[in-house]
Amino acid sequence: MTLRFLTPTLAALALASTPLLWASEAPLLGFGPEESAAQHALEDRFRAALNASDQDQWLKILTAEPHHVGSAAGLRNVAWLKDQFESWGYETEVVRYDVSVPVPTVRRMALTAPEAWEGSLTEAALPEDPSTQAPEGLLPPYHAFSAEGDVEAELVFVNYGLKEDYEALARRGIDVKGKIVLAKYGRSWRGIKPKLAAEKGAIGALIYSDPADDGYGQGDPYPRGPFKHETGVQRGSVMDLPLRPGDILTPYAGAKDGTPRLPLEEVETLTPIPVLPLSYADATPLLKALGGEVAPTSWFGQLPFAYHLGPGPARVRLTLEFDYQTVPAYNVIARLPGARLPEQWILRGNHHDGWNHGAADPISGLVALLAEAKALGELAAEGHRLDRTVMYAAWDAEEPGLIGSTEWVEDHAEALREHLVAYLNTDGNSRGFANLGGSHSLQRLMNEVADATPDPILDVPVTDRLRAKLRLSADKSDQQEAKAPELPIAPLGSGSDYSPFLQHLGIASLNTSFGGEGPSGSYHTLYDTYAHYTRFRDPGLRYGVALAELNGRATLRLAQAPLLPFEFEGVADAVGRFLSDLEGATEKQRTAQQQRTARLNDGSYALALDPEGAVAPPEALRPVPYFNFAPLRNAHAKLAEAAQRYGALTANPTALSETLRATLDRKLAQAEAQLTDPEGLPRRPWFRHFLYAPGFYTGYGVKTLPAVREAIEEEEYEQVAQEVARTTARLEALTAHIEAMNALLDAPR
Amino acid sequence: MTLRFLTPTLAALALASTPLLWASEAPLLGFGPEESAAQHALEDRFRAALNASDQDQWLKILTAEPHHVGSAAGLRNVAWLKDQFESWGYETEVVRYDVSVPVPTVRRMALTAPEAWEGSLTEAALPEDPSTQAPEGLLPPYHAFSAEGDVEAELVFVNYGLKEDYEALARRGIDVKGKIVLAKYGRSWRGIKPKLAAEKGAIGALIYSDPADDGYGQGDPYPRGPFKHETGVQRGSVMDLPLRPGDILTPYAGAKDGTPRLPLEEVETLTPIPVLPLSYADATPLLKALGGEVAPTSWFGQLPFAYHLGPGPARVRLTLEFDYQTVPAYNVIARLPGARLPEQWILRGNHHDGWNHGAADPISGLVALLAEAKALGELAAEGHRLDRTVMYAAWDAEEPGLIGSTEWVEDHAEALREHLVAYLNTDGNSRGFANLGGSHSLQRLMNEVADATPDPILDVPVTDRLRAKLRLSADKSDQQEAKAPELPIAPLGSGSDYSPFLQHLGIASLNTSFGGEGPSGSYHTLYDTYAHYTRFRDPGLRYGVALAELNGRATLRLAQAPLLPFEFEGVADAVGRFLSDLEGATEKQRTAQQQRTARLNDGSYALALDPEGAVAPPEALRPVPYFNFAPLRNAHAKLAEAAQRYGALTANPTALSETLRATLDRKLAQAEAQLTDPEGLPRRPWFRHFLYAPGFYTGYGVKTLPAVREAIEEEEYEQVAQEVARTTARLEALTAHIEAMNALLDAPR
């Protein structure tokens, strides 16, 4: 398709809607007016050094073979990466950890009744895509950190395997105790599904990708289109990441020679039951063999029959054995020391290991990072040394459980707490809209950076596209958001290497990508290849260049700003939103409980449910007490005031003395850590951040104010007051930290 | 399933929630206290005379063979029906009309590109269901009143073939001019789809049943479950029923000997292009052969591939020829003359012709009617002669276009206007909740009747189940409705034999059924059989008995009430709701227009749409003026006041003189007609009712305040003031009519 309808409209827009790039006269956050102009010029030079052909070439090299942790190709990529960084003038080291990773030795899944059939558990080679043809060293589809076992039982279809799905089954008299569950991928992180199934008593779990979700229900399957091939399997880790990521044998410590190892029996983060991922080709005979009640139609996927719940008559035998190998994980760390403030570090990272060829995940993000590093190296070679130290990291073993980054963070925790100002993560990319996530102290910086980064096709700031999308949303709050002076950035859950930095150490972090116009079903399958990526995800790697520009500008501002470009009004705004959301969710939970009780008491369920149907009324819920959120509200009000004062006092940063700025910089780098508590979150002390965490029962998706929110969601109402107090203490700590800076700024000079 | 969870709860409920049957001491509407007691006793005797085995036996007899209009089996059913009514003591006549009906002689549908393939256009015989095996005289799947033709063109997939679907195609640069369209059944009445396709320039149309809508996407297909078999085809009429039903050659007149006939070329109600219904077995090769853009995923059905829009490369040749036969349509009219007020008639009707065996449609409704007639005949034989005349009608030729009833109504218009008090329609039944629709002057009667009719499984009033369902609805207005003293009954659109009575003559009408717990995909297919019905739709015909009880009670109250049980507060309430809804819809249309214009002007579409995608911004809409609805509001206020006064003045009807009651009865029978205008609705003068009509572009579904509403919906804003005036005049006429009764009631006696 061509731009047939856009050209005339956009010409008009350039005048009508948004200031042109650079047109704003206001100085950049953390800069004075003169330094802003110099920064613009520097970023122009940086931008000019970016090109798509570099990224295309690197993508081809790095995705030539499957390159998971411990693989020969992974090691070759590491050596190549080190060479690249060194050729661009970086001090580069390869940091090795010896980590424990399971390699499957036996994977069998068979129907034993009503008739015998065995799943292929393999992905088809496609003549259209050379990468898929007998690749060397290919890992087959499996779930890393599944339990081993040889189990056989009746099968039950559990929809997405969420809590509400088990409630719906219970209303139909179906218990999964002693059964094997079959769940669809989606709606929750994969590791949550066997965790919850095991809690419900299941002895095994299968997870398949329904074509409704990322197969032909979304568009043409690969190779005709980008969506999931019928044999495609989403492999992946089922380590209990919401409990703790990283090497399973060395919690809280880098997995080096001499680090004590846990015995495997004491590891808490293994999934308790055997679990295996399936393609829909392999899931179809299972679903067809299920009897029992017809599932609720909202549970149906896109396979051409009515889905039944079971249990049985389908019986499944699942056999899994693993070889727990200790393999070397190699992080490549490249460093460009700062000229003026070398003890302040900016770290930009992306993992390099992939489940297979890993074109989209992770290499599309890694090649953007390389482009940034190459451009900064060129600037340095031309004499533009940066003020602060900039580092690039290519992490290993992210896929099995953020292992490379977590081990490095645990190994260097003290130095990072002291020196690391911010961590900028990516983990893949595709065509479309900017996804901006991270610490809200960096929200304004990211808005300024995104305002300066043009969409590579439309040549308007990427924020213009975001605002346009929000204006067209049916959601009123999106329409409001479109008008806000600053676009809210998304709080971070987990699922990539920012997690140890942000949630374990309390380092301000960002996570960015483009996406939404290059969809696919290739995630973690054999089909995440160079051919697939360049045909469907980001042809010409134009958004690869945009991602490099976005992160490069952010890196350069963090490196060069006379005063670190943090601010706290964005944090206060975010906390206010999280609180309103928490209060709203609590009220909704209370209303739902009250309504359910009322409808149970007045007999509505008994009267309205099909008297000859299979569905019983739901269980009554625990009444939701009224909670005292006032401490959080009071702390929030004080935070907002302190943040506003800090903003006013630092409006002209270059008017401050260099000494004061250096002092402030050190304090700014510690600000995010105020939101962490060394004792961590309830049930999972490794996670220490009290604003953002992955959901204990939802996985990657973020829970804001997690200690309080999850106590309420899990109906542990007795815990709420304590977690309100602990969360309030974190907000007060940040306020005190800001007020300490304000006092320095207020002091007579 | 057993009632495992209901028994204890319901025992408690009987005390807690609703008054037991008969427990209410208030007299029935239209009755005094003493007459109410007598009426209860009479209805008890009526109820005792009902039984399921009669209905089961009749169902088997009447569905033994396909019995469409003009068929030998149809004629046998007519003779049998006449015998039954006569054996129960009814004066029975068979009224014949000679009507024009097309019988297909050539039906071919073939792919001519990208490869040749011909559709089977047949439904499979099933060993599990003897009715489906080579039935004598079976009509094949076709659309009655399609154009003839032999057309070949590229195919375009148009989703449900609604206006908004063509807008979505236009945004993708797809025009159906000169093409053949393939539409899914659903969302609009079938006849609208070719009508709209022809307006857009298509030269042929195919309509298929996607398994998402009533096939395996809803549950197990027949014979494993009740849903649509892969070869099942929904045949049916595509006569332009929203323009005018009935014999196509004799508009406004009964099709008798000597009635002048239009030449076929002058008939306005034929579909302008050839159109044919398909099974999904026959639609699958067409959809698979389509290329072009992938359809929006919301357009996908449940077939196992991504749906494409075309046009082409699929080319289709569609060949249809019909033999327009003049066939006899036989209405069976049975009469039990009233003892006291024989000139006041109550008419209860259901059609007897079916597309095939027609077990659910229409025989399940007809056997309930027969049960009522038999029971009333027995009461009469025991000496319980009713006050007013009760008539039963079994209509012929409903399926091709409400022909039997319409011809009879047009033939007897004068007598019916003078004598007919109310028409009570049914047209099929199944297990579940009561569906109550009709004139709102009968709303209170229907509430009282439904309060007295127990659900046959749960033994609570059917209104209790309805209220329970409303209380459990997520919709706030449903929850409010559950608390209303009277449950609103549904306004009627079209699609069954009430249409000529209500919308052409202005006779107060009702249409009732049970449903929602016996779903199916058998509608108008070969599989609507005795075996299917009794396995899935209403095993044991318990809801058949409930339907007979519901309509029998209504009939008995209309026949026996000292003053006809009409009231007008329900009408005023309904008009108020319709007005609020109209105002709300207008405001929504205005907001949508304004938002679209704003988003076009600020470039949001240009920025947010995929710049390399296929979708252009939408067209601007015509600005929606502000309309003066005050005349309607003022008329509504006066109607409400008059209605309230009438209610107060008739609170004790037996205190009124018999003469006055007789006078009021005559006026009450004329009240609904006040809402009709002899000039009819814009574009379709046959439809004369200004409160209720089928949608001109949506079909069966009702449009309330249709003259005003459709002028706004169709953006004919210049017409709105005139239609407000005409609608206001109808409301004022009803108010004047009520005030005239009030004056009689106020007059010194």
C-alpha cells in the first residue's frame, strides 16, 4: 500500500497541530538554554550516524543460527559483539556466570484414551524460509524449569487457566485434582498457568496457542502472513519469575566460581508439575477427544468444533525429563568512560540469547542498541567525549529467566547502587507506535525525547501518533490523556532485563519499543527468523532506526545534562493515578461482593440459571472491609508538593554551581531506591519496589502499589493496613529525599 | 442434569421473594373482586385441562412431512386442523386465497475461478433423524422472492452486509458494484442484505450461516447437539417485508377470485438481484478462494482460516430460475361465539405452514394454540360459555411473507376494525424464559397473566425468572427494570402474523413465546424436526404447556373481563422510554458526527492509521441539527395524564353500569387504531402504526416512533419536523380518545 491518503492531510498538519521538531524554545530538562542548543546539535550528529543497512546486516549475522544460552552460536555471537564494541572504541569485557539450565531429554505427550495418539511436538520446516530448515543446535519446544515427571490422567480444558476459569469450572462441578489441564496461551504469563493448576491439584499441564489468539483468527498464518503456523509452539520459561528471576541455584548472588549453590530440591522457583507447550496442530486431537459439558462459548477458540470441558474421556500421558546443565552465560559489557563525571553511569541493555533464531526477540532490539553504540563511538572518535560514563550490555540467558542480567546485578549490586544513574532496556521491536515504559521520574525526559523523535514513515514526532491514537480511542480517559501536557509512560511489570535493576536495586529504568503495526504469531517459535522479521515486522528496519534514535537521544541527555534530567511531578502524578485506580478497584471488588451476596440471598441465581443446566450459583465472596487509605493520600500530597518545589528550584539548572549539581546528581541517582524496602514485598523479598511489580498471580503484567493491591486482590484483608504503612513509608522516604535536595537548593549560596 | 442445587434455595424463596400464585388480593385488571375470584376458578379449570401428551402427539402428526404452502401435506394438515376444531365444538371454516409463490426450478452456484467447483446446495440426510431422510415434497434451500438471473462476477465478502460493513469496505477502497457479495446471516433480517447489496450496485448475493453464529461456535452441531449442521441452510423469504407483506400481486386486497392482480413487473416487493442461501459447507470453498486484504478480525467467523475481503480472485456464477405458481393458501378459522358480547372478538393465531417439517417453527406454537382451543372447547361443552367471541386461526403461507394472515386481514379489514378487540400471536416455542411482546395497552394484563403462570420446572411465576435475570444483568437499566412494578413488554417489529393486525389495522396485539434455554441452529433448515425439537428445544413439551397457559389466561381474561383489560399508563410509560431513547440516539449520532469531524480536522486518522495499511479515514458525516421534540414531549405529558385519570376512573369496573362498560369496550377496542395514520409511514404506506414498525433497513427488529427515528437515522433531517408533527398527532388522537372515555366516566350517572 502506498501513502495515497496521507500526503495532503499531513502537509496541512505540519502547520496545524504540533510544533515542528526543534521548534520549541524551552530548554531541555536538566539543561540551560545554551547547553540545550549544543545538545540539539549533538543529537543531530548522532542521528545522522544511524542507518538501516547496518542494522539489517547485523540482524542477518546474529540470527544466522539458533543462539540460546550455552549454544555454540551464542558464543560466536558474543565474540562478534565484543569485536564490534571494541572496534567502536569501547572498553569491553565478557562477564561469565555459570548458571543452571534444564535441557529436555525426554518430551512425550500422548492420548491414551479414547484412542491412542502421540503428539509430534515439532515445528515444520518451511521451504519459504531457509532458517526453518534443519537448523543446527535447535532447542525443541519445551518449558524451561518445568517439573520432570511421567503422569497420566484425564484431561480438563481450563480456558486460559486463570483464577476465574477455575471458579467457572467449580460452578460446573469440575475439579482438576489429579487431572492434567489443557490451557490456552494468553491473558496471563505462561508460568502462572501451571503454578495455579498445581495449586488446584492438577498433576500436569499443557499450554497451547489457539488460532484465535495469534493464528488464523488474527490473519494469515506464516508463511502467507505473519501469524502462527499450525505447528508453531511458543516455548519459554516457567520459572516462578514473579517470585524471583535469575539463576535458580544462587539467589541474591552472582553465579560465579565459589558462589554456594542450592541443592535442586531447595529451589523455590521451579514449576511444581510437568508442563509442556503445544501447537494447535498437536492440541486439536486433545480438544476433539474431550467430552463432558460444552465449555462456555466465551472459552471457545477458533478451532472448527465446539470445545468441551472434560474431564475425559480423553486421557493424556505426559513424560518430561531434563538434564540440568551448568552452562556459561556471557554478558558483553562495553564502556565509554565519561570525561567529566565518569563515576556516574548510564547503562543501556538488551539481551542477546534467543529461543531459536530470535530475530524479533531479542535481536531486533539488540541491533538498535548496536547502532546507538556505534554512533556514540564515532562521536567519541571525532572528539565528542561524553560527560558521564555510558555503558552497553548484551545480556545472556534472559529467556530462561533474566539470568544474565540478574546475576550481573546481584554480583555488582554495591557498585551499581553507587554509580548507576539509569538503566535503558529494550527487548525487540517492530513497526508502529512508540511504547514508552519506565520509572516516572524519567517521564518528562521520555516525553521530550519522543517529541524529538520522528516516526520514520510519517515524519511527525512519535508522540503525535500516540496522541492521535488516544484521541481516536473510545475510552474517555484515553481522550483526556491525549490532552495532557505530558503523556503518561507505562509502569513496568516484568519479563525483561530491567526487572533486577528497577525492582531489586531501585535504579530508575526505562523500557521502550515500537509496535502495533507489525503483528505476528512468531513469538518464541521456530518462525521468529530474519525472513519473517524483514517481511512482516519491520521491513527496511526503519523502526529499528527510530528505536536507536529514541534511546540514543535519551542516553545522550542522561550523559550530557548539566543536572540529571529527573523530575518528580511525574512520579507524584503517577502515584495519584495508581491510588485512584486502587481505590476504584477496591470499590469495584466491594460492589461485586455485595451484589453477589444480594443475588445469592434473593435467589436470583437459582431462578435465572437454567434449572436443567450444569451451572451452579457462584460461591459467596468474603466481604471487603473499608480500608484507611488516608496515609497514602497524605503521603502523596506531600510528595506532590515536594516534587513541585524541586521543579521550581531547578528550573534553570545551569544557574546552580557545578558542585551543587554534582551533589544533586548523586542524590537524584538514589531517588528511585527510596521507593524500595530491603525486606521486599510480601511473599517475595527479592522484589523490593513498592510502586511497581509483576503480578504474583498474573505474571509479567504490572501491579502498581503491589503490596497493598495484592493483599486486597487476594482477599488478605488483614494484611492491608500493614502494607499501607510500608508503602506510605516508601513515599515518605522519597519525599524526604526530595526535600533534602530542596533544602540544598534553598540554602543561601 | 438434576435440580441438584436448586431445591433447598427455592424452598426458602417461596416465602422470601414473591407472592405465591393467587395470593394477591387485588382484583384483576378489568374485573371486580368477586369476578376476579370466579376468573381464578375458571383459569384453574382451564389449566387442569392442559397436558403435554396432547401437544406431543399433535406435534408428531403435524410435522410428519414437509408442509409448506401449496403442499399436499399442508392440505392434509389443514383438514386435520379443521377436524380437531370441529371436534372441540368450534364453528370452523377454511378460508382460501390464491396467492403467488415462486418455486425454484434452477438453482446453481459455482466457483468459476480460481478453479471450478460447484456448490451442492443440499442438506445431508442423517441416519439419526428419520425426518431428514428423503422426505416427500421437500422444498430445497432457496430465497423466496429473489430475482431470477444468471450472473457471474468477482466475489466480495461483506461481513453481515450492513450499512456500516459497506462503509468499512469503502475505507479499504472496495466497491461491490458489478460484483457478487457473500454475506453472513445475522445482525439484520435476511431480506435486507440483498436489498442493500443491490443499492450498492451488486449484481448477486449469497448469504451463509457462519458456524460462529449458530453452528459449532455455539455448541455441538446436530445430531450431537442442537446447533447447525455443516450442510444446514437457512432458507426463507426475501420479500421486502418492511415495505409490505402479503401476496405480491394483490396489495391491500384479499387474493380472492376476481381480485385484480398486478403484473409481475409492477411488483415492488421482489428482491432486485438474485440471492441464494448457503450452508457453511458450501460457503467454505468460496471464502477460501477469496484474496485481497484480510478482513477486519471482527468480521471473521469460526471457519479455520483468515477471512479475506476480495474482490476475487474468486469468481462466482449464480443461476436462479423460478416458476411463479398461483397456489391456494388455506387459513383455518375456528370460532366460539360469545354468550354476552358476541360482537367483541378475541383472536388467537399461529401459522401452520413450515419451510420443511417445521417442528419448532411453527408447529411448537400451533400445538400450544390447539391445547388452548381444546381446553376452552371442553369448558364450553361443560356449560362455561365465554362472554366474548373467541376465535382461533391457523394461518397458511406465513413463511413466504405473512401471506395467509395478511390476505385475511386485508379481506376482512372492515369487520376486524369494528369487532376485533385483540390479536394474540405465537410462532414457535422452546424451553426457557417468557418472551412478552406487544401493544403496551396490554402490558398490565400480560404482567398479571405472567405473574399467574408458573415456570413448569421451577414452579415459580415466570415473571420471577424474568426479574431474576434482569437483576443479574450487567446493564444498570436492566437492574432498574427488575424493580419496576410492571415488567416492560417488548415493542413489536415484524416477522410474524401480528404485523397486519397491529401495524396495518391498528389492533392491539401480543406476541409471546418461551426461549433461551433450548437454543438451536435448526431455524428454517431440514433439521427443524420432531426429533430435534423433542431432544433439544422442549423435551417433554413442558414449555408448550406453559405457553398454552400464558395465552389461555390472557384469552380468558380478554373474553371474560367485565371491562376490557386495557390500560394506558403502560402506553405512556413506553412512549416516554421511546422518546428518551430517540433523544439519546440523536445525541449519540450528533456526538459521533462532531467527533468524527474533529478527528478528521485535527488529522488524528491520518496520524493513527497504519500509514502502510489499507484503511483510509472515514468520510465526514452530515451535521445533525437540533430538533424540536417538544411537541412529542408535550403530547406525551398529556397522554400520561389522561392515562392516569382513566386508570383512576376505572379502578372498580363492576361499579360501572353494563351499558357504560359496553360503550367503553367499543372505544377501548378502537384505542390502538388512534396510533395509526391511514397515509402510513414515509415510503411504506401499508405500515400505519406510529409507535412500532419493522426497520426499513434492519428488517424484523422494531423501530419505535419509526417515522421520526428513521428520518434521523437515514440523515433525512429535512423530514424530521413533519414526522414529529404526524407522530404528535397520533399521540394526541389517543389522548383525545382516552379523554372521551374519561368524560363518559366523569359524567353524572
